[in-house]
Amino acid sequence: MTQENKVTMMTVRELARTGILTEHAIRLMLKQNKLPVLYIGKKALINYEKTVEMLQSLTVKQ
């Protein structure tokens, strides 16, 4: 698998540690189904690259 095809999945806390969103904001967005997420049982795994793209597209619109 090449680097281009690699998908980075993160838990809520791991994503919060990157600094792009707070843990609280991530949990709220999960409740509103606004993040690309895969649930394994109760654990949410969030697609990091798609989340960053989504947030960048939101901030570009002014």
C-alpha cells in the first residue's frame, strides 16, 4: 500500500491532540453526524484526512 492510499483513522482523543478541534467539539459533531466516522462497537474512528479537508472547505467560504 502506498502512502497515497493510506487512511489515518483516529479516536476522539487522538484527533483532539492534533489541535484542530477540541474533544468537546468533536463529540458534538459526532452527535450531529458531521464527521467521517466508522464505529467499532462504541468506539468512534474518525478519518483524519477527510476531516481536515472538510474543515478547510468550511473556513474558505466567507
